[in-house]
Amino acid sequence: MERRDWTDGHVERWKPVLPGLDPDIEGAVTRMKKLSVHLRRVREQSLVDFDLDRQEFDTLHKLAGRGGKAAPSELAADLDLAPASVTGRLDALERRGFVRRTPSTTDRRRVDVELTAAGRSTWLGAMDVLGHEEYRLLGVLGPDERTLLNDMLRRIMVVAEDPGGAAWD
């Protein structure tokens, strides 16, 4: 018999209360929520371990995603923030030695932000903690199962991201 988790008991408790409850939908949604909370806790603990706050990590993450170099306006767009808000974040990260600002080589009016070795190392350290947990959790699935799960979640997200929404049967 397959091992049971907390959600199995949750679904059993709710089936008599809501007779029309689909146990597979309730189970899947509840597990996705609990998994999301678990991964958020791991991420938050990794930020504590690396002495980063959420804003610092997000800014380093977006900068790393641009190859470690970007204009502040690009970071503002990536973070969906006003440029003044990004300036404050960059000031704090620069004081910590995680980024440096340099004059742009293509536009004298512009400044580029670069990830320093310390910034990259700190960002990677925090990322590794979460990455290891993701691999630990999804490692219970074989490669084909991970592909199938990813494909199924993509199909669900396409519906979730559709502003018109799909009607259910």
C-alpha cells in the first residue's frame, strides 16, 4: 500500500461534509498549496542563512538572469518597480559589495549594474539550497514522470493564465 500524507486525511474529513467533492481535485490542489508553502519556507530559510532579505534576493536574481549585467531601467521593468525603488535597492546591494555600478560603454548617460563575485556567490548559495530541496522532492519521480508532471502542470497553467477562463463541465 502506498504511504499516506496529511492531505489524505484532509480529503477523508471533507468528503462527508461536501458529498460532491472530487477527491482527486481536492487532493491535487491541497498538495500543490502545501508544496508551495514548503518551498517558500525553504527559500525563506535560505535567505536567512545567507543574510539576504527578499528584495535583495529578487534583485540579485533578476540581475543574474540578465547575465550579471543590466541597466537599472531593465531591472525596474523585470521587478515591476518604479526606477526610484530600484535605485534604493541597488544602493543597499552596492554597500554590501554585491553589485557595482559602472558607466555604460554604449551610452554616457547610462549606468550599468554588474553582479560582483560576492553577489554571485551569495545568490548562488541561496539558490542552491532551494535547488537541492526541489531535486530531493522531485527525485522520487523518474525522468518520464517528471516530464509528464511538468506537461500536466503546463496544461493547467495555460487555463489559469487565460483571462477569459475556461468553463468547467
